Amino acid sequence: SKWENIKDYQDILFERMGKVAKITINRPEKRNAFTPVTVQEMIDAFNYCRDDASIGAIILTGQGDLAFCSGGDQSVRGNGGYVGPDHIARLNVLDLQHLIRIIPKPVIAMVRGWSVGGGNILQLVCDLTIAADNAKFMQTGPKVGSFDAGYGSAYLARVIGHKRAKEVWFLCKPYSADEAFQMGWINKVVPLADVEKETLAWCDEILKKSPTAIRFIKAAMNADTDGIAGLQQIAGDSTMLFYTSDEGKEGRDAFLEKRDPDFDKYPKFP
Ligand code: 2NE
């Protein structure tokens, strides 16, 4: 079996193998730095994965062995954000971070080489991270006049602890895959040659599990960290399930039939 192309883009590859989709940032000459176009294409591909019921897990990675992603492309950084063909300066990678958080399917980062700056935050917000033994993790914001004080800071502190998160941002040092693993920043380190095989093995394990159970676990952990926006996700999932119930449908049907609803016949579980 091999990867099949789903859709052509300028800056990313979008492929699938069975129920697994793979989104690859394809700018290796820039260590897979992203521009607003790269990010918009990733948003489009993730939305495709969200809507396609035959896709059960999503891998996010970078082309080549040298980098997962080196963050925002500094050569298109303008006044207030990163600038694309529409000449608007934007930080649309924040929308992508949020989409990865709310998409109700597991997203696994597959990291080879550098995971840096805004690229390392993308790795962070993925549900799981499998890294090659050549992976290196680093925040550079305070060196290059930038920062991510959202998921990149508050959520990072939840994942690796406050002392470690401050160290990461204040010193801007690189961390090896083993060091990142020790911190709980990533899930597993494997030899470079095995990283895709291992990532697919994790996908296969997850795909044998109940997608609804996985969806609720992801939403519940988001609810704990994302405040009312997180609650909204798990609440929306509850509404979705309620809409599939006879009790939920009775409310809709009664309205459409212009009668009073009869909810008495539905069980009141303890
Ligand atoms: C990634 C890293 C550590 C790799 O180092 P090395 O030595 O392996 O490669 P090199 O030679 O630095 O990079 C290869 C080519 O890629 C370009 C370089 O300029 C170089 O180009 P040439 O000299 O061959 O023409 N390149 C690499 N990263 C780039 C980038 N981010 N933008 C544009 N070109 C890039 C090393 O390259 C590095 O430290 N890169 C910069 C990392 C960085 O500071 N990223 C931005 C952080 S801020 C951010 O991402 C952000 C945020 O904080 C908040 C919101 C949104 C974004």
C-alpha cells in the first residue's frame, strides 16, 4: 500500500492511505517555514479531513529529514503579521492551531529534524507526537521579535510544567528528542528510518477504537484547558448525540407537527 494524492496545493502535500490522511508542509528549502498561503492550505486540508467520514486519523508532518517546520516564514513577515498574495498581514496560524484542537479526530505530529517557533506550537497542539531521533525542539520568538502567548505558552505550561515552559521561552535553546520525551512534550522517539512506520502503527491502534469515545476524550481534555470555548466543543458533541436520540427527535417532530411534545415516554437514567 502507498500514499494516494487527495488534492493538489502549492505549499503542502495532501495524501491518504486507507483511513489515514497525511498533510505534509512541502517547503524543505525553507525548513518548511509557513506563509499565510501554506497555513490556508493546511486549514483547507484539515477541514476536508473533518468532513470526510472515511478519514479517521490525520498525520501532520514536514517534507524531508531536516525539519518538521521552522515556524513563520520571516521573509514574508510584514507589519503586524505574515503577508500573502492579498497583501494582508495576518497570523492565520492561530486559526490552524484552533482547528487542530477542535477537529474531532486524532491528529498526530510526525517530527523529523527541526520543530521550531510557530512550527513547534503546531506540534504541541497535535494530540500526539512521534519524533525521529534526529528531532530538535526550540522556541525562538524572543530572539526574532515574536512570541506565542496563547497555546504556545499557557498550554505548553500545562503540558511540560511552568518551570520548563519558562525555560523554553526565556533561553530559546534547542532540546533533543530524548530531552523532549523526558519532559512529556512528545510521546515517542524512534530511529529516523522507522518514524512513519511507527506513526502509522499508532494510527492503526487508534483506528480500532470507538471514534465517538476518542472524540469525547479529546473534547473533554480541551474543555479542561480551553475554558468556555472548550466547553462549547464537548457541549456540541453532546448535542450531536442528543440529536440522534428518539427524545431529541420528538422535540423536532412535535414542532413540525404543531403539537405538544411528549417527552414522558423517554427514560430518565439515574
Ligand atoms: C530551523 C533552523 C534552526 C534550521 O537551521 P539550519 O542550520 O539547519 O538551516 P538554515 O541554514 O538556517 O536554514 C535553511 C534555509 O531555510 C531558511 C534559512 O534562511 C535558509 O535559507 P538560505 O540561507 O538557504 O536561503 N529558513 C529557515 N527557517 C526559516 C524561517 N522561519 N523563515 C524563513 N526562512 C527560513 C534555522 O533555520 C532557524 O532558526 N530558523 C528560524 C526559526 C524561527 O525563528 N522561526 C520563526 C519563529 S516566530 C513564529 O514562528 C511565529 C510566532 O512566534 C507567532 C505566530 C506565528 C509565527
